[in-house]
Amino acid sequence: MSCAWPVRVEGPTDDADGPPWVAADESGWTGGAVLHQRVMTHATVRVDDRLAGPLLRELRDSTGLRQSREVKFWQFERDKPLAALVDLLGEGGPLHGRTSILVADKLFLALSKIAGLLLGEDDVAIDPLARDGADLLGPQWTQLVTALTGFARGTRRSGRTVDLPSLFDLLESARETCEGHPAAEVLARLAAARNRAEHLLATEPPSLDPLPDMLTAHVERRRSELGEFRLLHDRHKMLDVLAARQRVHTFAVGASDEHPSIQLADLVSGAGRVVFEARRGLPGKQAAALREAVEPFLVELRSRAPSTSDGARSS
């Protein structure tokens, strides 16, 4: 295969012609937007198309989902399809032990990154603010998060300037509102970081998109489990940049309607998202049914992924 990654795979993937294939897809990606859909999942399934094809056909036959061009997670809301998905993923099912789901609270990761920049530290204790900020601050919360993410993105690049006085007024006001709550401590530290913020305005804005860190973390996780493997990812515009950084034998992309393994990864990613959202207080029928099958393979990304050298690959 070409060394210009990602490569496009047209035919079915087959473990028989090289290292094992792992299919991947994400759910909940919104770029750097973090407020309105907080949860993102990235799922991988150790399966090639040769095995995935019959599994997907059986799933379609047992659920009546024969007409759609491809199978998507949202189609598994009714009892019969949902039960079939549980059988596929649960103990004794054909995909049990083959799945891995990395999940991120996008708001938590963004606030962690911004706090780390402003304070010049790794692993800032942002949990109380990320967890309780909306309840503590009400409408002020949206204003604060919007101002912080705008600062981090360097909105001056689009012809506007970052309004630092307003940002730090918001931080101080939020600190006063949260007085007596653990969130007030980190807010006080951020409110005192004006000088560093002014310096940071001259630097390259960071990305608040969680996908780069999630992809690298997931590749490294799978590499530690499987050794050398080939990755087939659903098409995504970010992969033109990210693929070359990953330590895999081959990084390939394909259309989900052409690769049953990617469709299975989509189902796993969606299942992980609803189970994690239920853990965060948004229960639902799908989450209740899938929890036992999904929880053992669900891992939350809580910090930046380990860095890898640009272009590092295994041969």
C-alpha cells in the first residue's frame, strides 16, 4: 500500500493478507464546539470485512433492517433491534471482547486545556467547575465558556480581538458566585492569570477538537493489546492530517456503506455514547439495555494523549 496516508480501501478487508484489521468510527464529533453535545466517543472493533459482512447480514435479517443502505445506531431504538444489538455485543456474542470505546467529555477536556494554558500547568483540578458550573452559574455559564473557548481559539484571527477585560471580569464574577464551592478555587487562579493570558495571545491558538487526542490514545491502546495492526477508519476530513501521526501498520479510510466493519464500529460508538450519557444523568432505554454489554469496554479520556513523533509508523 502507498505510504501517503490515509489510503483508500475499495475492496473488503481481510486479516488473511496481513496484520489484523481494526475498524473505527466516532460519534458526537462537533469540532471545537463543546457546549451543546458534550459527549464524544471513538470506537474500534477488531474485525475485518470478511467476518463483519455475515454478522451484519444476520443482524439485518433478525431485525428487519434490510432496506437501508447502511446500518446506523439510531435504528436500534425498538425492542427487537435493541435486543439483537445486545446479543451481538454482550457476553457470548460474536463481538464480545473485540470492542474498545474511548469516550470524552468535550467540555471537560476543553476547560482542562484552557486552564493548563492559563496556569502553565498540566492536570489542573478542573473537575468541580466542569461538573457543577452550569448549575452554579446559570446563564453566566454559557457566557463564561464561550469567552474562554473564544480566547483559546484566538478569535482575533477572524478579524476580531479577544476582549480580555470582559473575560477576566466574567472569571471574577463567576468566582464570587461560586464562593464556598470547590469551583471557586480554580476560578480564582484563572482570574489571576491576566498577564499570562496577554502573553498567550501572541502564540498559536490550540485546537479544542478532542479527535486528535482520542485517535492517538486509541491507537496506542490497541497497539499495546494487539501489536501491529491495520486501521480502517470511516472517512473524516481530519484524517488527512492525523493519519500520518499514528503508529499503525496501515492507516486506511473507507465509506461506511462499502465496509460492514465500519458499520459495526458505528453501532459500538453509538452504544458507548448513550451508556456514558446515562452515567452522567441522561438515562434512556438504549443505555439501560446496553450498559452491561458496553461498560467493561468503555474508557474515559481524561487528559491529553501521549505525544508521538510526527510521521512515526511501524513498518
